[in-house]
Amino acid sequence: MTYVDAFLLTLLVITAVSVAGMRNLFAAAVFFGIYSLLSAAWMTVLDSPDVAYTEAAVGAGISTVLMLATLGLTSDREKKDPILKPLPLFIVLATGMVLLYGTLDMPAFGDPMAPIHQHVAPHYLNDSPQEIGVPNIVTAVLASYRGYDTMGETTVVFTAAVGVLAMLIGRRQRPSEAS
Amino acid sequence: MNLLDHFNYYVVITLMMVGFYIIMARNNLVKKVIGLNIFQAAVILMYVTMGRVHDGTAPILADGPDVVYSNPLPQVLMLTAIVVGVATTALGLALVVRIQENYGTIEEDEIRALEDAS
């Protein structure tokens, strides 16, 4: 772990915890944007510039704008209710413990012999220059080897767009019916 | 066993649990969507950290004999997950807007009280 990692991770945890404690929803949405941008920064450190760009544009950009737009249409204050609740806190701590137990036999961070690096990844890394001919291997896998995934993703985005439009178009007709 | 071997998992689990707590403990629906997004970003970080190789570089072809690349596969899967995540966020927030119009509130306990009263 480098100092950069430690710095970014501390900031990430601080941002997430402050979102949990905030009552002003505008502040919470903006803090979520900061959280997203910090995670994009850590992804850059982790050698994944493509994911970092997408997270910075989509996670920090579009998600935050959508949240702010929703707050404009609803309300920006959260009702007063206790921040610490015993039952959710207990469930969260118990789940966290189980997950921590699950990490015990995970391969160490950055271990080149980890199982994840033994299966198809060497094939992508060694053969994609000949088979696909795109220098960016992430692009080659995304658009060619796993092209069906990307098609499924497009289907999901299309369905979500249709759903959002269906809900919000119905909304615009309501005031005219009332008048 | 070195504790720092798994530091990435510890941080990711902390972030996940913060998101999980927001989803369960807060009544405000927008806040729940924010919690869901925090959880999702933590899961994405977990996969990206698993693809990292020591002394590796981004999986973009470079000249040189002994270049070590990080694993491209988790990155590709997480690119898809981010885009799908923003689609579900948009759908959830559209639902919140409609709930606000029908019930006049986006606090879960108030909505439940209104449902019980009717």
C-alpha cells in the first residue's frame, strides 16, 4: 500500500460516512459526486484508466446531476430522525464480519499468481493484438470478445430510458387533466 | 499472514457497509438511492482491485519486452456495471419523482402511514 492509496482511501471512507450523517440532501448528492470522483482517482492508481474515465463521467457526472434534478422536483431536506438505529447497525456489523471472514482465503492484493489472472486473461493479453488489432485491450474485450455483454448493456440502458420516459411523460399530462 | 495483503478488501467492505446502512436506516428515498450508489461503487472498486498485478501497468499495449499488464477482464465487466448502475439510478429517481407527486412526501415512514390510513 502506498501513501497515495492510503490518502485516497481515507478520503473515500470519510466522504461515505459524512454522506450517511447528512440531513441536507443537496450536500449529500454533491458529496456522492466527490465520493465517485475519489473512487475514479483510485481506479487510475489501480491501472484502470478506462473504468476511471467512465466512473468520473457517468458516476460523478450523470448520477449527481440526476440526483440534483430529483431534489429540485422533490425536497432537499431530510426529515429529522435518528441517524444511529440499533437494528440496522447490528445487521451491518454482522454482515461486515461475515464479509471480513470471507476475505481470509482471498489472494493477496496484486498477487500475479491469483486465480483471476490464470484463466482467460492471458489469452486476451497475448492474442488480442493479432486477433483484434486494437492497442487498448479493454476496448478489444469490450467490443469484440464480450460484445454480447455490451449488447445486453445497451438493452438495459434502452429499457431504463423507456421506463424513465414512460413515467415522466405521464407526469406532464397530469396538470392539464386537473385544470 | 500480512494484514496489509488484504487492505483493499477491508476498505471496500467498510464502504459497502456504509452504503448498506444508509439503505436500511434512512427513511428518505433519495438518500436510499445515494446509499445504493455508494454500495455499487464499492463493489466496482473491489473487482478493479482484484485485477491489479504488482508492478503492472494499464492493459494498453506498450513497446518493450517484459511489460506486465493488469488484468483487463474485471475492468471490462465493471465498465458495463457502471453504465447499468446509472440506468437503474435514473429509473429509481424517476420512481421517487412519481412517489412525491402521488403521496406528497419521499419519506418512507410517512408513505407507510398514508397507506395505512387509506
